[in-house]
Amino acid sequence: MSTPETEVMQQPATPAGPMIRTLMGIAMLSGFLVVLTYQLTKPIIEENQRRAIEAAVFQVIPGAVARKDFVVNETGVVAVTAENPAEGIPIYAGYDQAGQLKGIAAKAAAQGYADIIYLLYGYEPECQCIRGIKVLKLAETPGLGDKIITDANFVANFDALDASLNDAGSDLANDIVTVKHGTKQNPWEIDAISGATISAKAVGKALNLSAKALLPKLAPQVEKLREDPPRQPPEQGEEQVN
Amino acid sequence: MSKIGNDNITWGTFSEGLWRDNPVFVMLLGMCPVLAVTNSAINALAMGLATTFVLLASGALISLLRHSIPKQVRIATYIVIIATFVTIVDYAIQAISLDLYNALGAFIQLIVANCMILGRAEAYASRNRPLKSFTNALGMGAGFTIALLCLGVVREVLGAGSLFGIDLFGPRFEPWVVMILPAGGFIVLGAWLLLFEWLKQRKERLELEAAAET
């Protein structure tokens, strides 16, 4: 009596008890396994992410060897410490060996061809320009969209991309725009990549949005960053929070 | 408990997934990752290994629990078990390499929806002893990984002029961009299917001719 037909007939006879017991048991087992893995891998993943950000910060700020994390919010620029995770737009200030401020890195994001492109860009207060970008995450077509990382001509756009503020300091003097390949004329324009126009435009859009939101707030606070290099007594950082 | 075939573990238990019932080239299961993440050999390899791990772990666990899972809730149980191991793989890859994790993107999580794994759980692991299911899953996983590599290698060589990131042809090679676009996945898959079907038919024809001669 083990033909498939008889098994189908017998099915309704299974009481609810074993079913609930099985599902509960499996759910508990799977919960335990997932939490165990999460706990085991959490410190490694956090370390990986911290290293990725750190490497990116030093890449987009030429000459930086030390970094300090801040956030920009209504109260100005606030140092972020382990004890004080402040809310706001996160920025990473990069300093050279002597504690001189070399530049500020910030995140930018915009919709690309396949998915949102996440960038980190380095802003240098002296020249009021963007000195480098680093793609943190993208899902663009390999070989096409990822030219925004590999194309030397495109990357050269960010040797000194103008991001100066207008006289009132309330907005960018000129919007950062991506222009058709070969037609770049002004320092605030990004020369697109032929064949990867959408991804190149997304980079321009991301930088423009982020710079518009961040730089007018950041510009008056740059002096504060200059006076607050890392490896100083922690009290100073805490004072600023208060 | 009804069982298919005998209970012995043979070479056939393992090799079934490699060739005769290859999940990609014969059963055409799990086409989503096959087409989506085979644009480079390293992505294909990572995806194959991740899927193999889920296949092995879920197959072994389902096989262990096969007598205590009531028929009515078996699919729900299988999905929970598979999802658990997919989550574990997801965390593990993040811990191993963020670059790899970013390259594979959403397709790690989508292993859970790979019909090959649920198909193996339902058709094999739930009816066979753990060791036998494990062996079979190993073969299926290896077959899946090899199939992914078949596509990944061709697409990377033609589409990017490199293999595992190592440049093969130098700067004068003009890559066939279409190969790394989704369309290239279909073209290469079609070419492989064509090749295997031709081999299969040739073998059958030769066998027929040999039979006719004797």
C-alpha cells in the first residue's frame, strides 16, 4: 500500500501537531544558524567596510594620511566618535603628516543605468574643487558602465573639477554637469564617455546633488576642520559636540 | 517511504549532475544566475561555489529530517532551510570580500529562488539517505559550477579579452562588448546547448550504426 495514490489519500490524516512542531523546530534552527553566522561575521564585515571607506578616502584626497569623521548638520560640523554617533551628512576630513587639512571626502549617489551608483569624492577647500572620485558601489554593465572607474580620460575630469560657490555662498556658482564626449569647455563640466553616457551622467548628477547640499553648509566650517586634526586630545572633539 | 533506485552510492550518484542530468545544460534549471552573473569567470566561479554550498547544506539537512517533515508542510520547510543557508552564504561572502559581494549583487539572495535547489530537495534529498543526497548534491553543484564557468570563460575572453582578470590579447584586441551584455549570455548559452545536443545526437547515431553493423 505504498503507491502514490494511496499516499495522496492519506495526506489529510496528518494531525496539525507534527506540522506545527516541524515548522517551529525548523524556524528555531534556522534562526539560531542565521544569528550565529551574523555574530561571527559581523566584526569581519564591519572591518571590511571600514577599510573600504578608509582606502577610498585616502584615494580621493591626494596627500592625506590620516582621517577624522565628522557630520554636517544644523549646528555646524560635529566630530563623530565612538561614544558620540551624531546625526547629519557624514564627511571624512583628510590630513597630512603635519596635521594640515588636505581635503574633505563625502558620499554622493545617483541612479545609473542598472542601479544607484554610490561614490565618494574628495573636495579641496583651497581650490574649491573636486580632486578625485571613487566608486563605492555600482551595478553598471561590466566593460561599459564601469568605464567611469577605468577610463583614464574620464577620471582626468576629476583632477580639478570646479565646485566653487557663488558670491553669497548659498549655492554652487555653476552646476556640475556632464557634457557630450569631446565638448568639455568649462572647469565645472564633466566630459562624458561615449558608450557609457548614462553612467557618466549619473556621476555628474550625483556630484552636483551632493555638492549643492553639502558645500554651502560646509564652507563656513572649514576653519573648524583645519583646527581639529586627529590625534589631538579627545576633549576638544567632545567640546565641539556640546 | 518510497525510494527511487537502490540505496547504494555509486559513481553514477555523483556524476549524474555532472553530465547526464546537468542542471544547466540538460535540465535547464536555475537560468537566472546562469545568464546574469556569468559575465566574468571569477563571478561565475563564486556564484557556482555559493550555490553548491547551499545545495550541499540544504540537501544534507533535508535528507536528515526527511522522516519527520509532514508532506503538507514540506515545501515551506524546504524554503526556510534553503533561505537559512543562503543568508549564511550572503554573510560569508561579505566577510570574505566586499568587492566580490558587490559584483554578485542581488544574485546571492536570489539563490533562494533557484529552482534547481528546491528541485533537488523535493526530488532527491527528501527520498534518499543523507550521505547519498550529499554525494548527489556535490555532483549537481559541480555540474552547475562547471556550466557557469563554461559561460563565464567564453564571455570574459570574448567580451573583455581577459581570463580571471588576466589580460590575454594585449591592447590591440577589440572586445566584443555584446558578450558581457545580457544578450551575450543568451548567445553563449545557446551555442553551448547546440554543441552538447550535436554531441549527443552524434553519439546516438554512432551507437545505432554500430548496432546495425553487428
